[in-house]
Amino acid sequence: MEYLIIIVGNFLIGGMIGLTGIAGFLLPMLYSGFLGMSSAQGLALSFFASLISGILGAYNYYRAKNLNLKPAVWISMGSFVGAVGGVRLNLLMEEGIVKKILYLVVLLSGISILLRKDEKEERKKSRPGQKMPLWFWLAFGAVTGLICALSGAGGPILVMPLLVVFGVPVKTAVGIALFNSIFIAVPSSIGYAMGCRPGDLLLLLPLSLVSHGIGVWIGSKNTSLIRPDVLKKGVAVFSVLLAILKLITG
């Protein structure tokens, strides 16, 4: 039954990522919150899946010319270093505290989705010509990388809305966030995997990666089947309610 839940869960969450660019933060909740895995095992599986969705998503956005590589590379260099620090910090903390951080980040992520303005309004406020110094993008990447790696938030759910605030057009922000999630996922997945017994990942990892990759691919190819804003709101409400329940019950 556990294998079936992992396959179906990864497929559905991957599909939501393909459709909307968000929902990756639900994977740690699936593993640690629902299936009761250790935080290291749950986060290892989550970040390996994030690596797949990041590669597929960034490739599609690059082909559509919605990926500005210059800030993306600088942000990602900072995120790689920050993610290494986030993993180390996570493994030093008590598991109960780590799970509380995860639930809190999921709660705030869900609220941020509900409060986010629609794409047309964000586009009006975007300032494509605004320039940020390279050191700013490097520091921004380090801070967000640390938070994402520590909590299991993935990347796009935190990075994308902040980029829009800084004046990056919405679609470009999504492309950069997906590209950046690759560099958060690499040190995070390896770091958390080193904290697991090899047998814990031997079968679960290929099952989750294949089902997640299929979900992301199908979702990205069928964005016209459902209104992304409706799906985002549904994901947000579900996330907020689930996070509140977990924070209360532990």
C-alpha cells in the first residue's frame, strides 16, 4: 500500500507542478506527515523529485524564452551554498523541530498562494528593466536556498513570488525559480540521502522519480485542461488546513 501511495502521490503532485509550477512542498508532507517517514528519508525523496521537476520545467521555460540565465546562474550559485548549510543545520536539529518548521513553511506557502494577485495584475506591476547588482542575487540565492533546504519547501514556492516583488516578469520568475530549484535539490538530495540507510531509498527512489517525472510531463503538456488559478487555490486551501492540523496534533 505504501508503494501505491507514493506512486499516486508523486504522479498527482508532479501533475500539479506541471500545470502551475507549485505544489512541490506537499511531497515532504506526504512522506513525513502522512507516511510517517523520518525527516531525512522524506526530504531525500522530495528533493530528488524536485531535481526532476526542476530540470523538466527549466528546459520547457528555456525553450519558451522565459528563462533569464544571468540572474538565474547567480541566484543558483548562492542557493547551492545556502542549501549545503540548510542540510547541515537540519541534520543537527531534533526531528520534531524539523517537522514543525516544515508544517509552518507549508502553512505560510499556502497563505501566500491565496493572497497572491493574479498574473495580469502582477505583470502590470513588474518592472522588467529594474536592475539588481550581482551580489544581491547571490545573497538572495543563499538565503532562500538555506530556508528551502532546511524546511523541504523545494524552491519555486518561495523564490518565484519574491522575484516578482523585485520586478521580474511572472513567467520569467517561474523559469528562474525552476532552474534555481535544481541547484537547491542537488546538495539537498545528496545530503539527506547520506543520513538514510541505503535500503530506505533503494526501491522507493526509482518509483517516486518515475511517477513524479511522468506527472510533471503530462501536467506541463495539458495546461489547458484546467484553470491554473483554480488548481492553485485548491492546493493552497488543502495545504493550509493540513498544516494547521499537523501543527496542532504534532
